[in-house]
Amino acid sequence: MKPDIDIILEKGDIKAISQVFDELHPADIAEVIELTDDKHLGLIVDVLSPEALKDVFEFLDEESEIK
């Protein structure tokens, strides 16, 4: 995961998280989800629209889908 995304997630800055994830491809968001700590998953889900979540879900591996 890119260090800047990790830092933004750690700070919990919803506006910054939203801006970063708005610019990422769903496959890249899926990669971040696969690499992030469980404590940050809620933040990621909160900033994504239902349609974006659907698109991201297509790129997640089975283990991540179970989280």
C-alpha cells in the first residue's frame, strides 16, 4: 500500500480519504483493502458509494471478501 494512503487512513481524515479513493481505479481500491488493517475497512467502506463498492468487490480475492 502506498505510504500516503496508509497515513491518511491512520489519521481518519474522511475528506482526504474520500478524495484519494475517488481518484483510484476499483482494482487499486481492492488492493488497498486487501493490504489494510481491519480497523481501516470501515473508513474505506464509508467513503465509497454503493456502486463503487460493487465495482471494487469484483476485484477482491475470496479471503478479502470474507472480511
